[in-house]
Amino acid sequence: MSMTWFRLYHDLPDDIKLRKFTAQEKWAWIALLCLSSKSSERGTIHADDDDIAEYCEFVCYRDWE
């Protein structure tokens, strides 16, 4: 199985905006990058909010909001 990569810079943890995120928000952001990279239309996400919340490991849709 071949893997498709997307670029993530090593200085990402130094980004001032990202540092303001909670740990769960940081994980969700990374998960969304992965999800959009896997999409047939790369860079887009075609999923409803419940599916995105589950994918990002939020307890419920309300937490995703």
C-alpha cells in the first residue's frame, strides 16, 4: 500500500495562533488536514458535521460547534 503525504512544517508548534488552541482543537485541526488530504477532491471535506465530529474524536456534534 502506498502512502500519500502532505507537507507539515516542523516549526508548526511555534505558530502563535496554533499555540492558543486547546489540545483537542490541535488534534482536530491535524485530523481535518488528513481528512481533506484523503478526499477524492484533495483539499476539500465532503462530510456532515456529525461525521467530522466523530472523526476528530469530539464527544458530540455540540463540542464540534
